[in-house]
Amino acid sequence: MKGTYAIGIDYGTESGRALIVDTRDGRVLASHVTPYPHGVMDKELPEGGVKLGTDWALQHPDDYVEVLRRSVPEALRLSGVSADEVIGVGIDFTACTILPIDERNVPLCFQDAWKHRPHAWVKLWKHHAAQEDADRLNELAEARGETFLSRYGGSLSSEWMLPKVAQTLREDPDVYAAADRFVEAADWLVWEMTGTLKRNSCAAGYKGTWHKTEGFPAPDYLKAADPRLERLAETKLRGEVVASGTKAGELTAEMARLTGLKPGTPVAAAIIDAHAAVPGVGVVAPGTMVLAMGTSLCHMLIADTEQPVEGIRGVVEDGIVPGYFGYEAGQPAVGDLFAWFVEQGVPAYVRDAAAREGISVFDWLGRAAEALAPGESGLLALDWWNGNRSVLADESLSGLIVGLKLHTKPEEIYRALLEATAFGTKRVIEAFEKSGIPVDVVAANGGIPQRNPLLMQIYADVTGKPIDIPAAEQSTALGSAMMGAVAAGSAGGGFDSLAEAAARMAPPVKRTYKPNPDHVRIYEELYAEYLVLHDFFGRSANGVMHNLRKLKERAKSAVVAERTQA
């Protein structure tokens, strides 16, 4: 008798989670989380205390293997499922999270010769120190009229593969030369699990500027950027690109011993974490925008055609669901923005009041903010605490709150920040609809939609769209489990398509937030003012936010120089 269980492994920014799912009905039997032992390295390396520069964010590759060592066996134990009953494994991962490896698939940072060199380590998705390289690559592509830019809203992000590789070449050419390949951490891990390299189309397309028919950017463009990059695609980016969720290989005997699974278990090609949530909430056809809400927010849609959309961060054929074009946009600060305010901006009396009531500061602020009517705070904010991803694609932009008075209360600021992220999402939806891609319904997944009803009602009122909340809290891991079931195929007890898997395994809708017509009218007025600020600070030639950032960097450099001289 064939098994009926699949494993989805969700690799986030701080930890990894293994989920065991019954493929017959999507029921979750068990899950286990492993925090990364090294976390996010943004100050120094773990080896020798080498200091890192501004905007660096690195990780340790063995932290990802640690999730396999700990979470997979523990999830099996908690569920009571045996290795023989697991039909397939799928993984999702942050992206672009890349590392240089040698010809044996060994990360350079594991080797004594390179472990003290920052560029030999994993560059996490939120590594922004490649902005100089992104700017240069964008200017060159625009001057040359490179067509690939139109698929990414007109610019490449410093978070993506090409800028990160270019930064490595510029700042440490020895590491660049030593790297046999640069690979997504997701693809490296699947390679470790199966002994076969398969680059997943999701990360390659959205973060690596790869196209299904055109491949990576042309050699003459790369040569113009730097002659040493001319053969990058055919050398250091070589490897077959396959659709996410298709079978990448089978679990090796060594990895079977490490995980407690059976050798030969099918393993799916990886997918970006946020994108796994699309099938994870049951969306396998056009019309529904999926919001993957966490520290940041990713907006995803699937459509029948490829259209230019203002400020999108990628459109990839087969990028999310095979047979469709998958679109991505995003906001780089949502949960992080709310956490910033709670950690840095809340007065002591709020913390004391929350402690006396035995509730969290978030709950206290949410209750107080919910008592306010739309517009009552007199505040309006731009949600750019970590830059703007869509539609302006400018990571140098910064946050703004307008309307502050001496009597402004913390709950008013908190509500304005919630509303700001909703306005940012409305701006993204408008960009799609203006390009002829309909958004009928919004489905929001992640921990925030489950815990913050005020935020979700604000999103419904601001966008004028119903917001569906799926019953599953772990939609990304569930989507990965679906892909593991598809990798097994019907002959192996799984499914032959993602649509079939979603039909059986997707969760029901737990709750739908419907727009309040009275609130919608008020938010339309506030949104009009948001657009004024959006265009003035994001599009006009005044450049005040960019100038402030340059002054800050100059001042910090001067301080470092003074301390060095002292």
C-alpha cells in the first residue's frame, strides 16, 4: 500500500519549519520549527569576528541542513508517520538567497581558505549592500534598451542575483574566481538532498532575471557591465532550470539517514517561500491576488498572458503554477514596520498598561486603534521604512508620517501605519487593473492575517475588495507539501498536477472580511492624499529622501574615519 503523506519544508528568514500533511484532505498532522543557530549575520562573521559593512545580511549554510537534521525527524515522531508512508518532499525558501560553491557543491565558506571572507558566505534575500551594483546594472540596461527590464518594473533590485554576484566580483574578485557556480540556497539544499542540481524556475525567473525562452541576460550586456561577467550565464549560472514543484531527484541514502526518511523519496524542485503560498491557499487559476504577509508583503497573481505592469517585480512563465504566467509585486516592510513601532516608538505607559492586563503591546494598540474611525487620527503615512518595492522600485526611499501633533497618541500612529501598508497594496492592485489584469478577490495568508483582524478589515475597506483568510496558518509549507505530492506523481501515490493537489489539499476559507461602504468612501479621500505624498516624495525631482540617506552615509563614514585615526 502506498503512503498518503507529504512533507513541506518552509525556510524563512530566522527559522525553518517541517510540516507533515495528509494528501487525501490537506490535514496537518504535525509541524516542527528549528531556529537557525547563527540567525541573520549583519554585524560580523562567525569565524574570526570579521566585521560586516552597512546593509549586509548573511547566513550560514549549515543552518539549513540543521532544519533537516532536527525538524524532519521530530515532525515524523510527533505525527506517528513512518518513513515508508512519506511519498514526497517539497521545500520553499527565501530568495534571492545565494551562495558561491566549488565544483563539489561545497560552499566556499566551509573552507579554511575562504571562511574569513564575507563574500564566501550566503547572501540573504535582504542583503542590500549591492545597491551600487544594482544602480549600475540598471543604468546600463536602460541605456542599451534591454528588454528584460520591462519584466521587472523597469529595474533590478539589490536583493537579486545579478547585483549580488556583481558586488562579489567588484569587492572580492578572488572569491568570484574561486566560485564554480553561484546558486540559490534552495537549489543548493535540493542538490544536497538528491545529488542533482536543478535550478528552480521561480527563483531563476523572479530573482535571477532568467526567461523561459530568452534565458539569462545576453553576454554582450554582461560584458558591458564588466568583461569578466561575459560568460557568467554559461559558467557560474549553468544548470538546468525546471518548473518549481516538478521532480528534481530522489533522496540520497546519506540524507535519508540524516532525516529519518526513506532513500529514493521524491524531492520537488524548490519554490520561493511566498510563492508557495499561492497553491497553499488553493489559488491555481486567475482572478485572486494572494498576499503573503509577514515581515514583508508579497503580492502574487497568475494570469493567462504576459502583460507589462507598472512596478511589478517579475512576471515568469510557469513561475508559480505551471501553465500560467505568475506575477509578483511587493512591499518590503509590513510586519517589520509594526514591530519597529512597538520596539522603538511606544511609550512606557502603554507597555505598563498591557502588562497589567496580561496582553501584548500589539493587542493593546490594536484594541485602542480599532476604537478610532477612519480619518479620526488626522495622520497619514508612507510605508517606506525599508524602501519601496512596488511600484516605485526604490529601496533608498524612507518612511514618513504627516499630521503629528503634541496630543497625538500611540494608537493613532499605529493605525496610520496599518493604513499605510493597505494604501501601498491598493496602489499595487491599481497597477494590475490598469494593465487589464483583474483582481476580483484578495486572499491573505501568514501569521499576521490570522492574528490581526483590524488590519484585515482596513485592507478590505481601503482596497474595496473582499479579503479571504484561509484556515491554514502555514500556507507556504502546505504549498511545498503539495509540490512534494506532485513530485511523487499519481503512480507514487501523489498527483499529476498542482491543480489536482490543491483540489484535495487546499484549506477552506476561515473568514472573509467585506468592505464597509462608509469606510470605503473615507479611505478613498485618504488614498487620494496618499498618492500626493507617494508621487511627491517618490517621483519628483526634489530627492529629499535620497539626500538624507546620502548625508547619513557620509556622516557615518566620517565617524568611522575619526575612530580609526584615534
